[in-house]
Amino acid sequence: MYVAVKGGERAIRNAHRRLAERRRGDPAVPELSLEQIREQLGLAVDRAMCEGALYDPRLAALALKQARGDSVEAAFLLRVFRNTLPRFGYSEPLDTGAMAVERRVSGAFKDLPGGQLLGATADYTHRLLDFALEEPQQPAPPGEEPEAEAGSGSEATGLLPRALAQLGEEALIEAPPADEGAPVPDITRDPPLFPAERAQRLQTLARGDEGFLVGLAYSSQRGYGNTHPFVGELRQGRVAVELVPEELGFAVEIGEIEVSELETVNQFTGDAEHAPCFTRGYGLAFGRSERKALAMALLDRSLRAEELGEELGAPAQDQEFVLEHADNILATGFMEHLKLPHHVDFQAERELLRALRRAWEERRSAPEAAE
Amino acid sequence: MTAMDRAAGPRRPGYNYAFLDEATKREIRRKLLKAVAIPGHQVPFSSREMPMPPGWGTGGIQVTASLIGPSDVLKVIDQGSDDTTNAVSIRRFFAETAGVETTSSTRRASIIQTRHRVPETPLSEGQILVFQVPLPEPLRFLEPRESETRKLHALAEYGSAYVSLYEQVARHGRIAQSYDYPVMVGARYLMRPSPIPSFDNPKLDRSPALLLFGAGRERRLYAVPPYTSVESLSFEDRPFRIELPPRRCDLCGATDSFLDEIVADDAGTRIFACSDSEYCGERQRAQGLSVVAP
Amino acid sequence: MTLPATSLPTALAPEQPLLQVRGLTKDYGAGRGCRDISFTLWPGEILGIVGESGAGKSTLLDCLGGFAVPDAGRADYASRLFGPVEIFGLSEARRRRLARSEWGFVHQDARRGLRMSVSAGGNVGERLMAEGERHYGSLRARATDWLQRLELDADRIDDPPSQFSGGMRQRLQIARNLVTEPRLLLMDEPTGGLDLSVQARLLDLLRGLVRGLDLSAVLVTHDLGVVRLLCDRVLVMEGGRIVEEGLTDQVLEDPQHPHSQRLVASILPV
């Protein structure tokens, strides 16, 4: 007898074995180490950390290896692992103003205090396949650092003032939201109900799928809810993470993480009570995920449309639409569950369709018989 | 003794009992109590990531994980069968993380987790049936906004649900919904019974077992306490009816069970067999047949 | 504010107004919105609100219809279900109940007031189902009846409005509202965007229905021809305020305020 999908335990065991073989590929080719993935596929690691909502480059490298390079699957593995970790508490807000900046650019300002630091960017490269990379590269001999001229930026020393501070001095831009000491909602502990407040929106965007966010942000630039953005400042580098242990009562540094922070400056026409001013959109992503941070900032701003009394109607302004569909782990899971057996429902539909067809045929032949 | 029936055994080390941490289980149990107190009402909960994809039963799995204890006996079915791949995977998850005894026997199980079916064997008091729910909101396709559907439930404004039934009758001369057929629970809340065939709807009405529903991806829990009325939506002059052609199971001869239509060989011969594999097997055994799995 | 006795529809002269609006203000800034609006609507009366676009007419109607929340003011309504109520202070449950039983709202764009993918019969039946009607046959009969009263072909009962012409959609929207026999109908440019011949037929229909059902209506339009045909009384708005009010014939024949004079001068006599 044909056992359809009811393969049972043995089929599953076989599938797992085949998966392990596929993952390894040709055993004649050397196996990837986690260090290789972390060091040489850094942006894939960063993306897995963002969407997996866990800062741990080594585990992200492991997840990527296990997932055969599939970023969504890697993020999923990290999320599940994250869920098994005990919670010690919540860190203090990151002070990105005190970031050890490695890259910092602004599109809104020609120049700004501290200068534009390009850092490691592919922005001005020509996207030509570099066949030299086909062969292993010799590491650059020590001491041959690139010229330390302004703008090319090795790591900046000292603090860089925030680019948008100079707009604030003229009161041309809204003040950043004040820290009122109110507890910050946690979307992993309290299910967000709509309307979601900005903190919940930012949390959801931060772990949202990069592709989805980029697509929506792009739609907002093409007329579906334009927010007229400028990149006020993109800064990338390492920041300290601090925690206040209950028994100490003061903040101690528990480590450093690398982040990309992006603030947009957006037009705002004002209304009866508010003078026209610039408004802000905010994005923050783990590692060097600057595309993600930019998309997040555009969407943060477009999701503020209602708060700012702007005309609504575009998908990127609709918080239920954006937030409910941004998580690629939820989206993938539900979409791929279509592969599970549905034969009971399908059978019920099949019988229904047969009955409807019979009724239709009868209706169709009835008037003919009457004629 | 089949692969589904396994005695209680050792657990996988390194993870908490039944995977979830105790604080999360407590939260889910609290939300379940609320759900039981307001039959049919969807209670939001902060669904956790589980080691299976969301949409593959993580809601039901979290409900089961927060309730299960060493003395429980667990049965897991998908499409009515204990042997479908996803049922196997979930059963094994609990055997490994909770070390519980598993069974295919509907009668013996204290917790039955199911996807898309209610077992044919009547349930009894003390049993818990846990449904995996993909989309909990019965008004979703009439109103995509959660903020609006919550309002409609709060105000018991269910006119739009009847609009979709009206449309079916107008178009097809009958209510043409064969599964996931909406029900009124306790004459108050409109509820999706999960995608069970409407054939199974009557089994929910005044069931002696506790019915729990978990939607992990959509972060909702709901419940039907024992002996609560569950009425399938209908018009006075178009009552709810199960309209299936009279057929019998080719394996056990049952005329009262939901049948799968199975292509039995490469020539395309079709047979009809019980979707509830355990029910079918029991009946075959009782007739002294050598048991054939559907 | 007291109402001059002459403004009562002569046949009715009831002692209780249906709707009394006092000091209604909704300010969108930059001169948009409506300010300090007061008027009284009597049972059986059709009140026109005219003005150029941007005069605040639609804002006023949106506030009354529950689509916008006013900054100030009150509106007292004599409800069949609940007795006298102040509509801006109503609980959402009561407001929605009234909106689907005692009130109707006809949008200029019929797509806003209809479910475009649901059949004409389903559209007309929805309010009945929301009010608890659970008999398919009777839903069907009442939907058929209302389609016919709006001169829609009853054979089209199972077609969705997406297959209807603009004029038919508008009539369907009106049928959907009238099926629960509301007391108060709010209409926003109900004939806007329709061909002239279609407009004329719709206006005729509306006049007959409103009189026959003893409805009261507030009708917003920029078209004084519509006002002349339908309205007992008219308010003229400019810059968010009422600048003139009176019996329709009075205002159209002898406008007092310069703005009303300009409006009247800009149309051809009917």
C-alpha cells in the first residue's frame, strides 16, 4: 500500500541524515571553520544576529554553518537558542554618542565637526567581480596603513559630536524623545497590541527581515507615503554595554558590541499648534548592517505619520501591516507550513466541490428540460 | 506496540523540563485560566520561539509544554493520524524534553495535541485536547485590522460573519464552508475551531473534555471549558449540516468517521479510509482483521 | 439659539428637534476644519449645507458621522433606542449601534460605503444581520424589496457592486443605509461625480424616499441645484463658519451674505 506522507519516524531519520550530507558537501573540499565564517562572511553574520535578535558573532557563524548559509534559517536557530537563555536583566540604554566610531557619514551636511569618516565601505567601489579573489590573498605587510588623511578614516580617536546636534541648536529639529524613566516595553515578553508605541515598533523593526524592510522603505521613497528623508548621520563602531546589577546599584560595563546607527532628518510641514520643523527617523542594527539601519529609520519615520497628523494611506505608514509582516521567522514558518499535510481539509473541500458541481449541473440542465 | 507508544523515559539533558522555562509556563497557564474563564475569547500571550517553525504547531506545543507533567500520557495527531511526519516530530519533542509516556490510544491519553482533526473516539472528563491554530481570528478576512476585530468581539458585532455565510448561500445555494467553520461559544464569542473539517464541529459542543487552542505565530490562546455550548453559525432556514456522501471505510467498514481518499496503487485505484488511524486500527482489531494502516 | 417658526416644515411642527448641534468645532489648523457650528434639525426635515470646497462642510459631516472627533461642542440627538443622548459623549458600543440602526451615512464615493466584493444582496442585508436577522429567506426578501425601491433590477441581487455603474452603486449605497429605516441620514455630495441625467433621477428618488419614510437628513453639497430640489432649509458655510441660514427659497432667491450672493450668482437658475 501507498503510504503517502505518513512516512513516520524512519523517513524523518533518513531526511536528517541526507541533510547532514548536503551540509558538508564534497568531503574532498576542506570544511569551513566558524572563524572563517565570522571573519570573512561578516555581513552574513551581522544579518543573522539582527534577525536572530542575539548578539553573538560566534554562534551566528555556527548558525550560518548549520543552515548552509541560509540567513533566515540561521536567524531562526539563533532565536530559538536565545529563548532558552536565562534573563539577568535589562542593560542600560546604549550611549551611541560615546561610540568608538569607525565610520560616520552624513548626507545632510557637507562637512561636520569630526568630519566624514568613510571607514570600510563598498559605496564607491565599482561592482566588478574581482578575479584576484579567486586565489588566496597575501595579507598586507604590517606597517603599510592607508594614508591617515581626513575622510578615509581608520578608527577615529575621541568622541564625535552628533551631526544633528547642530540643527537642534537652532530648534530646527524636534528634540529627541526624553527618557522619562518609564519602563520600556519588551515585545518578547508582552505581546504588542495595536496601536503599538514607538519602542515596540522599533524593537519589531530591529529584528525584522532586511529584504522586507528595504522593500517597504523603498516604496515610501517612490510616492507611497513619502517622508522626504535625508541621512542626518550614519555612525558605525563599538559601544559599551552597561548593566546595573541589583546588588551593586550602579552601572558596570559588561562588554562591547558593534552597531550601526542611523538617524534621518525628515521634512514636516507643521500644523496649527506646531511650527514647521525637521523630524527624525531612527534605525539601529547589530554589526555593520547599515542597509538595515537605513531601512529601519525610513520606516520608523513613516510609521510616525499618524502621530504627526500626516495624510495616511500608504503601506509603509500602516503599523499593523508593517509590524505584523516584518518578522521573517514568523513569515517563513507560516508560508512553509503549506508543505505540511493538509489532506483532511483538502478532502473536505473536494467533497464540497463535488456537491457544488452536481448542483451546478442540475441547475444547468433543469431549464433545458423545462423548454 | 508501535512507535507511538513509548514508556516514560530519560530526558534530553541541557534543557528545562518540556523545553520552556518555568516562568514562561506560568505565564501561559495564567493566560489559559483567563481563556477558560472567558470561553471563546482570544487572550494575547507572548509566544516564544520554539525549535519548530512558527506556523507548524508552536502554539499547541507551548500549551502542551506548559501543562504536561511526568504522570501525563501524550497523544499527538496530525490530520487524524499518529504517524504523519509532523505528529511524529512533535511527539518525539515531548518524549525527549519531558520524558513522558506517549500513546496512540485516544482513551488512554491525558493530553491529546492535534492538528486539523478531533478524534473519532469520544473524549471524556479529565482529558485535554490541544489544538494547533494557524489563524485564530474568525473575522480576519472581513476585517484585516486587529485593532478593529478586537472591538467587534468586545461589542459582539458579528453581522459581518453572517455576511460571508449569506454570500455562500447566495452563490452556491448552501453554506459552502467545509473546514474551519466558525462557531459561537457560550452564545457570546465567535471562534475559529482551527481548520478541522466541519464534520468535527458537533464534537466540540458540550464536550466533556477541556478544549485548548494555541496560536503561536499570532500570539493568541483561547479555550472551550467542558460542557460549553459550541454552535456552528447558520441561518434559521439554512441550518448547519454535515453534507458528505454516504461512504464506508474500505479498511474497517466504519460509516461514521471522516474518510481520507487515498490513491492505493499506480493504476490510480482509490480507496476511502478513516483519517483517524487509531480508530480505524481498533475497529479492524475488533473484527479480527490483520491491521492495515491507512 | 431659537429657531424662527417659519423654518418648520409646515405639516409637521413637532415640539422636539431630532438633532441639536451646539458650538461644534474641529480645527485642523491652517484655516481647515469647522468652527462654532450650531443648528437644529427637525423630524422630517432635510437640511442642506452648502459652500465651496474647503468651507468645512465635510469636516462637520465627518464629526456627526463619527469619522472625526470634534475639539469642542455637543450634539443632542433624540434616539428611538436610547432616548435623548449627546452623541459625542456616547460609548462606542452605543454610537456604533445607532450608526447601524438609526443613522445612515451616504458617502460621495460609494466604494467607501459598500463592500465592493460582496453581492448587492449581502450589502443591503448587512445592517439587518448586524441587528440580529438570522433568516436567510427574509434577508433575501427585504434586500429584493429595497433594491426595487431604489429602482435597481432585483435580478442583479447576486452581483457585486464592482459590476455596477456609478449611479447604481450610489443607489445601492442608499438602499444599504435605508434598510433599517433610519431616522437620520447624513449625505456627503451623494450625486457628486454622476452624469447630469443620472443625478436628476437619483434626486427624484431620494426626494420620494425621504418624504415617504419620514426621514431627516443633513446633506452636504456644493451644488445649489441639489439643494433647491431636496432641501427645506439651508446653511451656507465659508471658512469653517456658518455665514447664513434660512429656508431654501429665501436663501436662493434673496441671499443676504456676500458669500451666499456669490454662490447663488455662480449658478444658472434651474
